[in-house]
Amino acid sequence: MDKIKVLVIDKQTYFRAGACQALSGQEGLELSDCDPTNDPIGLVETTSPDVVLLDIDPPSFSGFDLGRKIARHSPNCRLIMLTPGESNDDELLEVIKVGAVAYLSKNTTAQDLTQVIVKVVNGEYPIRDSIVVSPKAAENVLRQFQSMVLAGKDMESITSPLTFRETQVLSYIAEGNSNKFIAQ
């Protein structure tokens, strides 16, 4: 079995080093780390990690924004968001919107974190456990979904990062139309 490539992105050098050290004792993981100010998107694109462990609150930008960019640029990469404290319902809703598959405290043990990493690589969504234990979070997710449906938004428009024109141009290209035709 191939090793699972894990990239740790966190503002704290000490946390990154500690996380990599703790996880290095777990079998089957290949680890790397990155400061969020050192082109993490470029590193994700060049190293193609299976899993990114992302600090939810980097100092100079939003961890949520970085998470969205990672999800957009590397859709096969599984995103696990890490919070420095206890999880809260509002944060959980934002984590879900980002597209993360798990939401954990930084206090999670290396063994538990490894189990979550293996689960997400196998296609599971441990974030559902966070929703199930929090009725308020489940209610928030349901309300968000209902408001999107009532607003008439279809799921394609919600999940697609492309504009209508970009989608139209891609359709023309797929049909084999010329650049001149597409430009009109």
C-alpha cells in the first residue's frame, strides 16, 4: 500500500514540527509541513498530498479562505480543519461550507488523528460525527440548505466555481467550436 501523503499547514512552527513528529510514529504516513505565508497553494499543487491538515485561524488571512482555495485547486485532496480550542457550532458551519471532511481540535492524539486521516482517505466524512453530536450545528446546516433551496439556487450553481460565461465557453470548446465562434 502507498503511503498517505499528509501536509500540515499551520502558522506555528512548533505545532507543525510537533504534529509531524507525533505522526511520524504512525505507520503509512508521509509527512510535510508549510507555513501558511509560504505559498501553500503552490506546495499543494506540486506535492499533491492526499490530506491537508489546516489551521483554522492563521494570523494574516482566513483559514477558511485558504481551505476554499485548496478545495478549488485540488479537489482530490481531503481537507481536515484544526481548531486551537474546542469546536463551536458557528465555526463548524463555516468548516462545512469550505468543504472539509473533518473538523478536529489540535489537542487530538496522534493515534486518533491517524485514524481520521485513514478514514478520509477511504472516502469517509468524519465531519458528520461533529454534526450529529451538536443539534444546533445540525439545525444550522439544515437552515442553510433550506434557505438555498427557497432562494431557488440549484446545487450546481452552489458547488460550481465557474461563472455562467466560463461554463458556456467550456461547452463551446467541448463541442469543438473555433476560437472565432467562441469569441462572439
